[in-house]
Amino acid sequence: MTTRTAPDVLTHCRELVRPALREAVGELHPWVREMAAYSFGWCEVGGAPAAASGGKGVRQALAVLGAEAVGAPARAGVPAAVAVELVHVFSLLHDDIMDGDQARRGRPTVWKAYGTGPAVLAGDALFALAVATLADSGAGAVRLLSAALLDLTRGQADDLLFATRPWRGPERVRPQEYRVMAEGKTGALLGCAAALGALLGGAPPAEVAALDRAGRHLGVAFQIVDDVLGIWGDPLVTGKPVHGDLRERKKTFPVLAALDASTPAAARLARLLESDGAPREIAALVEECGGRSAALAEARRHMAYAETVEALRPLLDHLLRRDF
């Protein structure tokens, strides 16, 4: 499987996991089930079938690859894949509410389509369903998922608090703080996916821990690339508005790295960020101060660590250069 392309790996893993994922979602209350199906892109509001994209399935693929990495059959990782996919969608439902995002993958977000209260309920149901999915796999699997969830919420809390901190001075957000945040918010669940697959595949603790660490590094790289796309990505390719992150004044890694340059240009950048400076001018200054190159170098550094796990290699270059 490691000789196949990343799209082939993702497609294979989605097809392997999809029946079990649909079966799990089918256990929910009909109304909640519809909201869950909508969030996966399976139906429209009201329940009519839909052809919307439900995402690439990176986390479920990591769970399957984690099982294969320790010599187990791919199917051994399916319960792990279902659990992490349910948790991932749960986190997206709540993130969209916290961030006020009204659209995801070209459709209204669940809270926008159904209401805030129903969206929270659907997210809670998916979280409970994820835990139930692993209940028969042993306490170790549930502990691993719970630890990842705690790290995810810590990362999300840091990300929300970053917005309240200044652009300059001793209280500004440093790149190292960003790395910790990204490992929790994005890396924890990617690491958990690969580690859970290995655990259900019968791996010893050392191998489980190694896959968890590789997935966490992958998550940091994934988040940093997302930041780069949020400033310089082609909207026709990424589906994101040009300079959207700069308009929202998000404290992304390229911006934080640029501010760390301690140059007159970096000071000017800080002043523009504190005011109503034009996003195009801010983007140019971030690049001038080395923010873009520093971000890509940091992403490659974390990706290099993930490459030490051979079973994960089919996805790595695809994720670093992704167009979604």
C-alpha cells in the first residue's frame, strides 16, 4: 500500500471505513442523525441525499495506516478510524460555532443550517458515539482517545486566547507557543488516529507512542501549511477568500515568525496589524520579514519527523502541498 499514491490511499481507506461509519451514525436519534449526516456531506437539510464532499478522510486513513504499520490487517484499524472521524466532526461542529463560521466546504455550517443549540447537541452525540465505538476495544483505547481530546481542548483554548493578546511587547504570542497550540488543536487527533490504529493492531506501547508522536508532528506541519494557504493560497483552489486570515487578524505562524524578525519592517508590520492596515500590504510585509519562508521551513521540519514512520509516507507530501 505504501507504493500507491496518496489519493489512492485516501480513497481505499474511506471505502474501507465508510460502512462502519454509516452504521455508527445510524444509531443516533433521527434528528441528530440527519445533522450528523449533513455534516459528513451525506445529505441536505431535510435528509435528501447529497453529493457534497465530506473531506479527504486524513484521520481515518492514519488509523488504518497505523494498524498496517505494526503488521496488522487494515481492517483492524477501522474502529479507530470511525472513532477519530466522529471526534473530528464533533470538533468541527463546535469550532464553527466558536469561530462564527457560516460556511464549510461550500455549504452552510451545521449551526447555520439547523441552529446553534441543535449543532451543539449533534456534536455532543458524535463525541459520545466515538467513545462508545471504542468501548469494546479496551480501556487503553478509550484512555488514548480521552488524552487526545484533553490536548485538543487545550489547544483550542490557547487559540481562542491568542486573539486577546497584543501584537507587540512581552505578552505577544511567540512562535513556540503557536507550536504547542497547533500540536494540541490539530496534532493531537492526528497522532491519536495513528496510535489507535497501532494499538488495535496489537502493537506494544513503544510503537503506539512513536506513531502518536509522528502524527502530532504531522499535525503541526498540517496547521502551518493551512496558515500559509490562508494568506497566499489561490481562492479558486483552496476555497478560502484571499488574505482571509489577515482580515480576521488571526495570529498565524507566518505572521508570528515575521514579527520575531526584530527589524524596522517587523515594527511596521505590527503597527499595521494593530490598525486597519490593508491585508495586501500586510501580506507583503510578512513575506519581506521572512514569515512565509520560515513557516514553510518549520512545516518541512515537522514533516521530516513524521517521515521516520514509513507507513505514513504516502500521505506526507500530499498534505504538505495540499490544495484543500
